[in-house]
Amino acid sequence: MIFRIAPLAAAFAIIRYVAAEVAPEITTVVEGYNVIAKIPCIGCPFLHQDTSQGSDAPWAQRKDENALLLNISLPYDSAHLSINNAPLLADAKILPRIYINQVLLDTSDDDLSKLVASNQLDNLGGAYFGASYSYSLRHVKDSNALVFHFDVMELWTDLTSPALTIVMDREEQKMLEVVLLQRPLLSAGDPASSYEIIRASLLPRLESSKGTKGPRKTSMWFHDWDANGKKGTATHVVNSASSSFIDYISSGVWSLFVFILAVMALFVVVCLLIIFGCRWHKDDYERAQHGKRKSGSGKGAVLRIHPACTMAITNTTSTVQAIFSLHVVTAGSSIILLLAALALFGRQLVGGPGRPRTFMKFTRSTEKRHSSTGTHIFLITGLSTLMVAYATQSSIVALQSRLNSPFYITSAYAYPQYTAPFGNNDSIQYGKIISILSFLYQCAIIIMNACIVGAIWIHANHVQNNGTGIKEPGFLSWIWNGFWILAILALGFASWAVGLTRRGSGNSALAYPSLVSDDFMVRTLYVTYVAVVIAASTSATLEAVLCWIGIKKNGVTGNRSKSALTRFVMLVTPLVWARNAFSIAQVVLIYRNVNRYSRTTNQALAFLFIIFGELCDLGILALVLLGAWSFGRKGEQRPEVVKDGRYSESMRDSAYVDNRGTTYLDGPAGTSFEEGRGSTYVPRVN
């Protein structure tokens, strides 16, 4: 009897295996947002590897019916439609490469369910191909629905030796059709123009080509494109060069050090070229001869203009005119960047990436990504104060050209007056006006330095959070950087307030730089303030570097936050460190008599402090603006699960089959493909 039971059990096991249901062509993972398509690959060889000979065994071909797996997912905000985690229908002009896994055509429903439940959909262990594909999108007449067609034209793999190319030109080969329907707005925070997947099916190519002229197709050939765009185009050259450059400077400490030295050397060469190569240095004799040529060029009556009616800055040395011009350029560039920042922030507020996280409670999305609001607050404030500071400083230089006074470059250094003043008007209280403007300049600079530290800190942490899903900034980071920002404001305004009480009144009022030079208390507080600015900005850049290391280790593959943070850190860090180095030099010069230096030395110091001072500040804020622009760019993969699976109370069983033959799977949604091979998260909704 025992010997009869064993064959009977084996027979039941065989019958159960044979009766296993084959997975349908379309399997729904999350209704409306995630489906899996199994496209039969007509005439394709099946690739297999004999693992009994080891993991390095060669791949072989055999004739067996097989299929291609496509994981189609739609984010809750409908920013793009992903196929094997490659974003299509996005704003990006670079078409992504799509990798497709190959499975047997008779793969069972249970096997597919286990792959989804165990998060192994992206790592089946079988063959995979790089796909050349085409797709199109058209509107349905008198409806809000969209019809998306996706067709695989060619497959390529290097698993075999030599590489294998499969041209999928059979007429009976099927293509994917996805119907999207616009989702109604259910709350004020719902994203506008968002869609759901209402149907997915496979249809033959002949059927899809019937009827009138179809929509324009977009084609992507696998060997013609890479991550930098279509090969041979200008965009590809620029993207490849910038990517190689970023890879080089991020390859190690020495590469970054060489880059910083190169930037500093370039600035020094430009400064020396301005001073000596452009013949800006003119002595008194040359100016006198120039004046004689102007006065003797006319004939007859001579029109005499009172000196007070002319602009005195035009009669100063070329060096002073260049200083004035650079201040004006800095102020003008700040206005342009400020308008760009306001326009970007307004667009992001409307589109979503700029909305503060407090608005998230009004939406159906539970995403924990940071918005660009924090970055924009520091950025807009910093650009506003930078504009005020150097518009004020240019006015001070113009007024000082009428007085026997040095020209203020910063609050710590002034370029000596080497010529007699021109155009002085005794009825104007120049001293009082310059004193007021100097305190306004210093007030704006204090706020701007605090904003630069805050912008670097908050932007780096928010980008890391968006790229990894790790909550940043943490509590200690808030305390640490909040302390630095408050210290900058407290010490800066302490020095400013003491100077304000000791400046005097009327036309004899002292300017803030004069108080820094002559008053012990103001000077001590100012030097301490500069030291805190140097320490705080260095700390912020080091934290940004740590954020970059964190996103490199824990970032989701394909998320643009990694490249955005790499670009930001590698460019901002050398600018901040160079600025800090010359800030130390300015502090040293407070205790020196610069009038003893040669004229050429003071010219070099003036331009170096401008280049590594105000222009560095302008460059840092411009890079923060570039970083703010990276928030919310479509086509990026997000590390968070957007929502829980949306199932009604009547849909609690393990599997459902609708009238189209589509299967619904219970359990976790599982991962989809990340650039064909890496893991990511499938979006879910309630």
C-alpha cells in the first residue's frame, strides 16, 4: 500500500504543475498606475546559461517560445510614463535607454506573482536586451483620453559572443497600447492634468496601422543614443564634456585640489591682464597730455563747463573707473539674477516644486520630498542685499572721486587716492552721505553673508533628502547651522551698531570703514565677525560635501539629484574657499598701512579683492539659482513610495480577472527596472 501512495502523490504533483495557469499578456499590479506587459517575441531565440558550469558559463541559444517583460508605471503626478523605469513622455529631450528582460512564454501566473511579491522583478537572472523602440501619443476625439503606443523594433545584447542583434520585423509581432484617462481633481492640492491607466493591451502592428494618418512617432535606436543624448549632436558633445569634467573633479581630493588651483590661477591671470595688459595704468603726465589734446582740438569759442556739472568719475584714473564699473556690473548682474530667481520661484510655486511642505496636507500625495522654497528664501534675500550693497558701493566710489579720500573696495580695504579730487561742491555734505551709504553697504553685506551660508546648507541637505529619502537636515544640523547664521548676524550687527553710535554727525560723520580702521571696539567686533563668516561658510561647504558623499552612497540610480548636487558642490566649494582666503588677507591689511605699498601693489590688491569678493559672491548665488532650478525637473526617478495601493473593500482576494483577461495581484507592488538593471520604487495611490 505504501508503494502505491508514492506514485499517486507524484502524479498529483505533475497534474498540479501542468494545470498551473500561464500568466496573461497584461497583469495589473496597482490599478491605474502599474501594469506588467508580457509581449511575445516572435522568432526570437531564447538565451540561457548553464549555471552548473559556474556563473561565468557562456550564454547559448535555443528555440523556445519566449516573451519580453515590460513594467509600465505612472507616477501620481503623471510627470512621465515609465517603461522598465525609463521615463518617457517627459520634458527631457534625451531619450532613455530601455533594457528588457526575456522570459519563457509559458511563465505561470504564480511565478510572476512571486517575482512581484519578492521584489525580484528587476533581477530575474535571465537574459536581457537593449531595445531600439518607437512610441507615439495621440488624443482621442471628443475625450480627455490619450492613447500611447510602444513598439520594439530591434534588440541587442552582449551576453553572447559575438554580440547578438535581433530585428523584430515580423508582421505578426505585437506592440503595446496604453489608454490614459484624465483623473478628476478631488482636492485643491491634487496635481492638475494627471492621468490614470484605464486599459493596457497588446495589438498586432497591422491593426495599429489601419485607418487614417497616425500620430508622429518618436524613434530611438539603441546604439545612436546614450545618457548624454544622441551621438554626433552638439548637445551630446556638451553633455559628454561636462559629464567627464564633473567625473574628473569628483574622482578624488587631488582632482578637486587641482581644479581649485586652476580656478584661482585663472582669476589671478585675468586680474594681471586687466592691470598690465590693457594699459589701464596711466600716470599724471599721460592724463595731462590727454587733457591738452581735448582742449586744443576745437577752434573758436570754447565752452567752459563748471566742474560740479560734470561727472567726476570720468576724470579719475582708469583704475578707479574700472573699480566703479565692476561695482556697477555686480549690481546689474544681481538684478538680472534676482528677476530670474523670482520668475523661477513663481513658476515652481504654480507647478508644485516650489510649494512648501505645509501644503502637502492638502494633497493626496504623501511624498516627503523637499520643495525649493527654503533655497529660494535665502537666494532671493541674498541677491537683493548683494544688489543693494554694490549699487551703494558704486555710489560711494563716485562721491569719493570728488574728495581727497581713498576709494572703499570693502569695509576692510580702501584703494588710496593718487590724484587730486575733481568736481567738489561745497554745498553738498559728501561726508554725511558717504557715511550713511557705508553703513547701508555693511548692513546689506552682513545679511548677504548669512544668506550664502544658509543657502549652501539648506540646498545641499534638501537635495540629498530628495535623492536618497533620508530625512535631512537633521536636528543637530539645524542647531549647528542655525548657530552659525545667528552668530554672523549678531556679531555683524554688533560691530555695525557700535560704529553707528560712534560715527559722529553732519559732514564730519565717519564712514564705517574708517571706524574699522580707527576704533578698537568696532575693529575687534568686525574681525570676529569676519572670522565667524569664514568658519560658517567653510562648515556649510563641508556639510555639502558630506551630503554629496551620502547621495553617492545611498542615492537612487537615475535620480537627477545626484548630478545636481555634484555640480553644485564641485563649483561652490572652491569659490567659497577662495573667497575666504582673500577675506583673511583683508583682515591682515586692517593692521597694515597700505599707503606705504606701491601703486601697482594696491591696484593688484583692489582687483583681487573685487574678483575674489563681490564676484565670488555673485557666482555663489548664481550656482544656488542653478541648483534651485534643478528642483522638480521632470524625468527624474524619486526614491519615495508615493502612495499606498488603492483597493476598494470589495477587492481583497489574491487575484481578480476582468473582462479583458487582466490579472490583479495582491501583496507589495515590488520594484521595477532602474535603467534596466537597478531597483527603484513603484508609485502607489489611495
